[in-house]
Amino acid sequence: MDLSDAALWQRVQDVFAETIELPPEARPTYLAAACAGNAELLAEVESLVAAHVRGAGFIEPVPERIGPYRLLDEIAHGGMGAVYRASRDRGEFQQHVAIKILSIAASPSLHRRFVDEQQILATLSHPNVARLLDGGVTRAGVPYIVMELIDGVPIDRFCRELAMAERLRLFRSVCAAVHYAHQHLVVHRDLKPANILVTADGTPKLLDFGVAKMLGADQHGVTIVPAMTPEYASPEQRQGGPVSTAADIYSLGVVLHELLTGRRPDRPLRRGTLPSPDLDAIVAKATRQEPADRYPSAEALAADLERFLSNQPVEARRGAAWYVLSKFAVRHRAAVTAAAVVAAVLAAAVALTVRQSRLAQRRFEDVRQLASSVVFDIHDAVARLPGSTPVRKLIVSDVLTHLDRLSRDAGSDPDLRLELGAAYVRLGDVQGLQSQPNLGDADGAIASYHKARLLLGGVVSRSDRATLAFAEASRHLAMVLMFARRRQEAVRFSADDVAVLEALVARTASDEHRRALVGAYNTLSDADGDSSHRLKAVAIAEELLAKTPADGSRQRDVALMHKNLASPLVQRWAGDRGLPHLRRAEELDAARVAANPANREAQLDLSFDHSQNGMYHFNRENFGEALREFQTALEIRLRLAESDSTDMRLRDRLVYAHTQVGRTLTAMDRRVDALAAFEQAARLSESLLAAEPRHPQYRSNMAQTQARIGYAHDALGRKQPACAAWRTALRGYDDLDRDHALRDDEREWAGELRTKLASCS
């Protein structure tokens, strides 16, 4: 093999780094899979491994102290380095910790893995995950990590004296830790009893993220580096293929089998080896060959174990079509069942009435009522439930098919056109309206709103209801277009919205019509930047709220207007002129949360208040107060995301919150913490781009976070990763520029990055 080829030499280094991390008895199996019949690659790696083994007798110098910690004794050793028990005996307290030190002879690949482990641990804070306490570089330039010292035994040994139910409950806590890691875009990749220690009080702790990997390495959220312990590894790991969170689910299934039987399962798994057919089915599902056939999450696996413990039917023994919805169905079984039954009945009825409508015009009334029921009744009822996005996606797909079919038969029937137009507006909202939980499908939303305007445009003069529906379609279309950076189109459609509603209010100035005009003025102000529209809106909104002060929807209208008025006034040049608006908005949103703590919309609105408060303090260099406000906003959004991780709008807002936390930490000179925050924002941005690769806002998020990651590395003296991040950011901005979607402030960022990159050559 020609080792002058950089790519081939890098492959040798990578395989070698993974191999020496494994126990000696596991190395041949791994090498056979990793080298995939490449004899030259295998020979080179085996040569390096042999040299590594021969050199293992040489002892690296170990310092007596690292910072405030005194090293006591070695408790583990591997190819990456060694782990020592240490004691913090300076200051007012004593603390025992575990310190992991990278080997001086570590390859660049191992060094990268060590840095990755630091960053991964920095993002995780869970009672069942060993905590990162500190980290840095020794005087000799060797990186180290200070971790919580876990005084415990491997979970398989701990379970030997436990009853089956107690083993399952303990294992559910492990699943919770793994699910938490997956929610933070971390896949462990080496789950086994030795990496799950149980303390004397029965608390399991997940260890050793040295081979873990952040998701988002490609557009599908998978990583292709095959780190593993073969006996517990998934088929895709053993074959050197792409690895996702499903690999951890497989390993959990193997560990569960071992906890229940004292041995690992045969391949393929033989039924009847576990104490119950239900447990047989659960382990079989977790360890299926195809990743897509396993449990969709560690939480779903834990939920099935809870069903078994509660003597309920387990999902593993049901048809595969229900797997995706198992988590949702567990929490809202009655609601989902009712919705499914009604949806099935309505779908059958719609199909019947469509067929009949082609035969007789009089059947259109039945069709109208059914289409309205599907969209307004079923979807809106399900939308209020946490974690409902997957169910809503199924509803949208089915309803869109029916509506497209019905619209072709609508003809000139004004009533049917009105019903169908209103239905398309609701579908557009679900697909991509940023002011509510949505499926992240901006293009689908824009198409639905255009269909609505086409249907409603011919009947807009026939009734006030048709006018309101047409105006709503125009307004929501403008909102999605703005988010997609098509501002000129947004101005045109929002101006249409205002013109239609001003004419309506001139005829009939009802509260309903005036409230719609509030929204129209607000959207037009967003689109064209003219604050005079917003001032008209807030005056009407305050007047309407004064009539019914406890009306939550009107409270939200007023709060939104004040937030929008405050946005330009949080800048330092505006003095304290923004404070009354900030306080008014927070007062109203807090009242809505107090009145209904389960109201997700109100909670998210309150997070925006805290975020704006944070920006107010940040611009006045009150960084401690700014950090408190930004972190409060972030905590609210993380809680909401736990119950519905598929809400694209919420994920985008999490990107913003992590970025603002990182900016504030940077200003406070907390550089390592700031870097962790920016990297979390980048991982979320990658997941958004995986769903919509060409969305300009998501591309901008990624470019900005990569730029900030570069500045953070640069501040820490890490020139190489800084330059790599800047290059990625500049590519993103140049890509936006080619699509004519680059804002002026982003153009300035791009110019600064070019200047920075001149020093990287």
C-alpha cells in the first residue's frame, strides 16, 4: 500500500486507533470487519498494533498533581490513555474524582477522539451519566478530563441477587440515560455491562464516552467510524457500516438479555430463552438485524418494559406499522384511538362522498362538512397534545390527498371553494407556519397557501368569512415567505392582506375583523420594516384586550405587538425605551402560563420574553443578568422539546437560544463553555438541514454557528480547528450568496471570515 497517499494513511491511523482501544481478544474480529479483505491495510495495522504492544512496557511519566488534584492510583488503562483515581485536597473541601489522561504517544486520531469525549461530556448532565467536572492540558501539554468518580460494580454483577422486576426497573434507568444522550445528539456506540456501573444505593451510571460520537456527521444524522465491542455491537457496526442511535438500541437489547439470563443472546436470537414470551419479543425487537425495525428510541424500549411490569400488552408483539407512534400512543392512548377511529370513518366517508359528488351536485354539502371535520376537528384536537407531530404528519398526508382530489371537482361552487380554501390554510399552517408547531415543510406550506388563495380569490366578495379566509391565507403565506427569505414576495402578499381587511373593517368594524387587521398590520411591518403599521396594531390590540382582560388569545396579541415594538429598542442607543414593552409582554405571557401551565404556546411565548430581556442586558454589558435570561429561555425550550423533539420550529429556536448563551459566555471570557454552546447549536442546525437542506434560514444558522465555533477555537489558541470552522462558515455564506439569499449583516460576516482565513494559509 502506498502510504504517501494521505487518505490511505489516514485510514491506517483510524483503524489502528480503534483497534488498540479494544480488548486483545476482540481485536481480530474488529480488524477483519474494518479492513474488509484489504490485506495490505490489515498488514499495516497489525504491524502498528504489534509495535504498540511491544512498547507497552515503557511507562509514561505521570505527574503527581494536575491542578488542585493529587493522583492516587491507576484504575484503568487503554490505547487512548489511562484513568487515575485522584483527590482534590486544596481549598475548603476534599473530593475524589477520576482523571483520564491522554497517552503521550496517542495518534492524531486518538487525540481527536479525546477532544470529542470532552465536548460530549460537556453537553450531558443526567443523574445516570457520569459527570464531567473539569478538563484542560497539563504543563507537559497532555490533555486530561476530570470526571465524577463512580464507586460501583458492573450492572451484570449487581443484578445477580435481584428479582427479575428489580432488574427491569434498574435497566429502565439505563434506558433513560441513553435516551437523554440521544436527545442531545450523542450515540454511545459501546454499551456493555462494564460501561454501566451501579453504585451501592442502586443508581446506575453510564460511563466511557471515549468511542461515542455526535450525530449530524452527515445529512442523515449517522456516523461511519466503527468503534465497538463486538459481542455487544450491532450488525451495522460489525460490518463497518453507518451507525446511528439504533446501534445503541441493539446493544441495550444484548445487555438486557444478559441481565435476565446471565448470558448474551445467540445470533440469530432463539425464542423461548427468556422468562416470558413478552420479554422474548422485547429483546427480539431491540436486536433486530435492520436498524429501522428496532425500537425507535431507548425511551420506547423502556416504555415496553413498563407495560410488561404493569401486565399490559407490549408493543413488541404488535404489527410494525404502530412502532413509530408507540411513544405517543402510550401517553395519549384514548385520544389517539379516538382520533384514529374517527379518521378512519371520515376517510371512508370522504371516499364515498367524493364518488357520489361526481354524480350529483347536491352531495357537495356532505363533502364540505367531512373535509372541514378532518382538518379542524381531528387535527386541532391532536395538535394540543405534546409529541403529536408524527400523528399530525400522517393526518396531513392523508387530508392533502383528499383535498387535492376535491379541489379538482369544486368547479364554481362558492361554498365548496370556501371550505376547501380554509382547509388548505390549515394544512399550510401545519406544514410550515413558524408561529406554531409545524412539520418544517416550508415549500409544502407555500404551495398550500397558494392553492387556498386560488380557491378563495373568486369568492372573496361573497361573504365576510370568505374575506377573512383569503386575508389569512395571504398573511400566513407572507410569514412563511419571510422565513424563506423571499421578502419582496412577502411584502406583496402582506399588503394584499392589509388592503382586504381595511376594506372589511370599513364596512363592518367588528372585534373579529379588527383583530384580524392587527395581525395584518404586524405582518406587513415585519415585511417592509415600517413601524407605523405596528403602532396601529398595538393600539387596536390594547383596546380589544381592555374589553375582555382575561382572554388568552387577546393577551397573546398584545404581548406579541409589544415584543415586536421592543425588538429595535433593546439596542443600547435606545436607552430604556424598550423596557415598558418588555415588561408588558412578559406580564401577559406569564399570566397565560399561570392560567394554564400546560399551554405549550404560552410557555414558548414566555421564552421569547426572557430571550429579549437577555438581549437588552447583553447590549448594556450586564452579562450575568443576560446569561440568566438566555438560560431561562433555553430551559423552557428544552423542556418543550423533550415532549416533542420533531417540532422543527422549536428546534430552530433552540439553535438561537444556544447561540445567545454562547455569545454571552464569550463576553464573560468563559471560552470553553461558550464553545460547547456553539457546538450544540451547530448540531441542531445540522439536524434541521437534514430535513430541509436548501432552507436559507437553516443554512444561515449553520454558517453563523460555524463562524462562532471558529472564533471560540481561535480564542483558545486552537488555530487548526478555528480555520476549519471558518472555511465551513464561508462556504455556507457563499452558497447563500449564489442563491441571492444573503443578508447585509451576513455579507459583513463573510468579509471578516475572508480576512481571518488569510492568516490560515
